[in-house]
Amino acid sequence: MSLQDTSKSANCTAMSDVLNRIGDKWSVMVVGMLGRNGTLRFNELKRLINGVSQRMLTLTLRNLERDGLVTRTIYPEVPPRVEYGLTELGKTLQGPISELWNWSAENHAAIIDARAIYDARADAVARVEPRKVVYVGG
């Protein structure tokens, strides 16, 4: 199926479904880290992904595994060793995610500057034209 015709409901549904999974920051980080580092254990991933909680990483890995993007391998050792890696489908995301990371690094400063300009302009307008508050009795 091609997503060229966005007027088709099925194409919009497909895009929404995929973006709901890979569009959140933790999924992007997990796929990116596994793509850059290969197979990793849970705590290795947690150390590499700044700010992710244990619960959020667990949920993200579970969802990525459910969608066929990540494999979970349990080794029968004491204590058990669990490793995560990208599936062949997950590996196809490496290119787009690397490009997104590169684009983010190259353009982050410009985005910060644009936000500051926008916020300053919005603050100036708010000072000149304060919003009227209307109270409706009930």
C-alpha cells in the first residue's frame, strides 16, 4: 500500500497507527539506541536513554515487541539474562530515525530561537490587547 493518496481513509489510518507507536520520544530513543549499539540488556538501555523511568522503558519495549520492531531474548541463566535487539522490520527504521536525530541536532538552536521570538511577540500582543474575561452565570 502506498501512502501517496492521503485522502484515502485507509492511508490516514495506517499513518496514524504507525505514528502512534514510533512517534513517541521513548520509542524513537529505544530504536535509535538499539540501532546504534546493537543488542542491549534492559539496564544498559536505561543508562543510555536519559530520563526514562523503568516503567516507561518496560512499556515501550513491550509495545515495540508487540509491533514486531524489537526482539526480547531470555537466556536460561541464574540470574536470567534478557537482551533486546531490533528485528529486521525494526532495522528498517534506523535510517529515518538517524535522519530525524541528525535533523534535530542541526536545527534545535533555530527552533529554540523561533520559540523565543514567537513567545516575545505573543507576550507583547497580550500586554497591548489583554483578553476580556466573560463570566456566564449558571
